[in-house]
Amino acid sequence: MDLIEWLELIGSKKAAELLEVTTATLSQWRLGETSPKVMMAHKIVELSHGLVDWEGVYRPYVQRRLKTYKI
């Protein structure tokens, strides 16, 4: 499961509360504008009980960036 799927599963409001971020931050992650910092990625892996792994945190961001830069 990737980060975006997990966020959709638990919902924006609950995710924002659990991760202690704003829904605007979550939106930036979903759109591939930014990605979670390393310690936040660790927190996501922990809170998702491993449903989201490191690759799942960063894959959506990398895929979006590759499309943007047509690599």
C-alpha cells in the first residue's frame, strides 16, 4: 500500500490528527508537490503498522516527479 492509498483509507481529518500535520500538507503529498521528511516517513510506517513501507511513502512522489520532468 502506498501513502496516498493509506491516506484515503483513514481519511484526511484522521490522518492530519495522527500525523500532526495540516490537511494542506496532506494535499501537497497527494499532489506530489512535496514528500514527507524522513522522520515523518518513519512515523507513517509506524502508525500504519507497516501497511505503508518506505517505498510506499516515497513512490507516489517519485512517480509524479518523473512525469513532471518526463524522465
